Amino acid sequence: MSWGTELWDQFDNLDKHTQWGIDFIERYAKFVKERLDIEQNYAKQLRTLVKKYCPKRSKDEEPRFTSCLSFYAVLNELNDYAGQREVVAEEMTHKVYGELMRYSQDLKAERKHHLQEARKAQQHLDHCWKLMDNSKRKFERECKEAEKSQITYDRLDNDINATKSEVEKAKAQFYLRTHMADESKNEYAAQLQNFNGEQWKHFNNAIPHIFKNLQDMDDRRTVKLGETYRSFAEAERRVIPIVSKCLEGMVSAAKAVDMRRDSAIVVESFKSGFEPPGDFPFEDFSQNLSRTGSDGTISNTPKGDKDRDREGPPASRTDPKHPMSRTKNKLWLFGKKPKAPSLEDFSHLPPEQRRKRLQQRIDELAKELQKEIDQRDALNKMKDVYEKNPQMGDPTSLQPKISETMCNMEKLRSEIHKNETWLSEVEGKQSSRGDRRHSADSHHHTPQGRESPEGSYTDDTSQEHQTPQQRPSPPKPGQPHPDTHEFDDEFDDDDPLPVIGHCKALYSFDGQNEGTLVMAEDEVLYIIEEDKGDGWTRARKQSGGEGYVPTSYVEITMERNSKGAVTYI
């Protein structure tokens, strides 16, 4: 249906309707603006929330519990979800709100143009109507004047007293008025014909064309609204796959929570390595009392304790250094431990925690040592290139850097050896405590010794501060010679030890100390005894000679049928 033919006389209503359409677009644009503001604020609040509950931490404070890791994974997914809400807001800003505002301005300009054309057409028709109406009124006046002049002429012509001049004058006036009436009639007829023609053009051409333009404009407005509705929905639909992935990531994080793993981490983090305290021995304080009862009186004192009472009071009563009396505040499970100063060997920590910290430091030093080795190899290759091609550089200029790298390597090896010694000490104590505990459990009695606060086990209270004897280790090059009998005892075996691996010498070793083995760089040796933590490995030459070599001087490869294929550098 066409507005031009059906609504030819509804200009004012069409004016109001088109204005309402533009107002509706602006109202919808305002709705979209408020919606995208909500999306932006929502995304901002989500990011603030994630930042609040996911603060920056140092490497040592990184959480290890699966529940914490899953929570931070959920926060990361939520942060990505907030990013998708920002994408929705950006899509709405550019493709919906911005488009609506531009289209609203275009509609206003187009509507104004069409309405101005309609008003001009109406003004032109009104002007034609005024011309026709003026000519009509003029024709009416002239006809009335002509009738009056005719009446006057007829009266004078019939009057016998009227003079001839008066009659002639009235006749001339009558003819003049009649002529003017005829001219007014012709003019009125022309104006009427012109007005009718303009009116037909107005209502059959101009107004239908203008109203048709207004109808097209309103139709485009309706279509545009539908497109923006679709764009509004598409902005949400486009982010659904990524939002789904975010939600799937949250579900995966929830499934990753492992209570057993968290419980094991708690044990790993806080395990001290100390043994639980044993039973207190019975101390009989009634041995000095006089007996007044008969010999058949049953005593509550165990027989074994009576025998010990005859021999004398127990050492624990008279020894003020008994570990249980000295460390009375360490027998409780939930007591506060005194803060000890941080030491280089971590001896202030419990055995298990000390072992972990030492192993961590050894790993870090090994990584640094590997970096220095790679740098040394790179410098040596560069030096070889300079020696073969002097024009590329001076080989002697690299020597200070090579020397510095070698010095750093020696320092790192020394540090690794020192920490490995401490680690072997801790592992030796833990294994000895485990063996004693297993022996005590197998014989079903409580050991008489106690574990000291420092973690060393003593069978006698008088030996509380003595450390266990370790296997004598070969000296490093440059250290004083050890007792020759220490190494002689090692090689007094009748049967040769089996080969458990092989090694390649990274550096030459002179073996000046007793019990050590001379080796040349790149020489291949057989491994017959692993490093016990003292930095020395027992090896055998292909010619049959045996001795100790520094572990840091060789690259070791264990056989598969041995304890494990491990490479030490």
C-alpha cells in the first residue's frame, strides 16, 4: 500500500509518525548504550576481582596445592571471560550504537528534506488558489457594478425628464462596466483552469511522490532496526565458543583438584625427618627404703629394674645432659619451635627440609655450572676460529674471559661438592635412623637412645653431641695427604669389584695423593664404586689399576643393570 494514494490528505499525521520513528531509534540507541556500559563495567569489575584474588607472588611463594592451582586456573579463565565481555561491548559500540546514531542523523536530514518539499508544494498550491480566488472576487465585483450601471441606464432611458447627455453618459458607463465584467470573467476562467491543473498535479504527482519517499524512509528505518537487533544478538553469539572454552577450562580446573596430591604436598612441605620420641624408662626411687614386709611380699618393681638398682642408679637420673630433660619442650606435637638463624648448610632446619633445600641448591648450582661449561665451549670454539682466521679477531683477547669462566666453574664445582657432602651427611643420618628404627621394631623393644634436637641419634646420653663417623673420603688435589691406611683398607678385598659403569675424563688428574688414580683427559675408565657423597668416585683403568678420581672431573654413565643410568658432570 502506498502512502501517496492512501494517505494523500494525512500530511500532519505522517509528519508525526516519521518523527516518532526517529525518536524510537534514538531510544533504542540509548538502550544499547546503557547495555554496553553494563558490559564494560561488568568486565572491569571481573578483572578487578581477578586481580584482587590473584596477587603477584615471588617464585618461592608459588602455590603447589592442586586446589590453589585450580583456583588460579579458574581466575585465569574468568579473566578471559571478562575479555569476551569487553569484546561484546566493543561490538555493540561500533556495529550497533555507532551505526544507530549515524543512521538517526541521516534520517533526520532526509525527513527534513521531504517535509520541506511537501510544504513547498502546498505553498505553491495555496498561491494558485489565492490567485484564482482574487480573480473570482474581482469578476463578482465587476458583474455587480455592471448590473448597477445597467439599472441606471435603463432608468434614465425611460425617464422623459432626463437629458440626452445624461442618457448617453449612463449608456457609456454601462458599456464600460460590461466590458470590464467580461475581462474579469476571462481572467477568472484562466485562473480557475490554472488552479485546477496545479491542484491535480499536487495531489496526483507531487504529494504521492513525497509521501512515497517518506514511506521508503520509514521502511528503511524499520529494516535497520531489525538489522541492529540481529547485530545485537550476533555480538553475543560470536563470543559463545570462547566463553564455552572458558567454562570448560573452569570445569577442567575443578576436575584437577586432587586431595591425595594436596595431602602429599603437606607431608612433603612440613615433614621434619625426626623420629617420634620413645618410651620413658622406669626409674625406681624406692630402692633406699627399708623393707618391713615378709620375703613373700610381691614388689611392684620389675626384676630387671631391681638388678639395675643394685648396680646403681640409672645414668639418666644423674646425668643433667639427658636429651629428654634438655629438650623437654620438643616432645610436644604442637609446641612452637625457637627460631634458629639461617645457616649456609641449612643445619637449622629439620633433616627432611634440610635435604630438600640442599638438593634444590645443588640443582641450581648444576644449572649455573652447565651455563658456564657451555660458555667455555663457545669461547674455545671462537678461539679456534680466530686462530685459523686471524683476520676475524685476536685469539689472546678471549683468554681472560676463558680464564674467568674456568674460575667460575671451579667455584661452582666446589660449591656443588660442599653441598653434596652436606646432603650425603643428611641422607646418611636418615638411613641410619631408619635402620635403627627397623631393628628396634623387629626385636619388639624400645631403643634406649634418643633423637637429639639437632636430628642426630645417640645411643648413650653422654655421646649426645658426637656426630656419627663417616666413611673417609679421598682428599681433593692440593689438600694434605690422608692416612695411607684409610685407602689401603678399601683395596684389601680379595675379589675385584664388578664394573657398574664407565666414565670419560673431562680433565687430566695427576693423582699425587695416596689412593687416587692418575688419568689423562678423554681417558675412558671403568666405574666400580659410585660417589658416596664425598665427591670421589672409585674407578679402574683398562690396565687394571684402581683408585679414586674426582667426580666433577669425569662424565659418568651407569650401566642399565646397575642402580640407574645417571650422568654426572
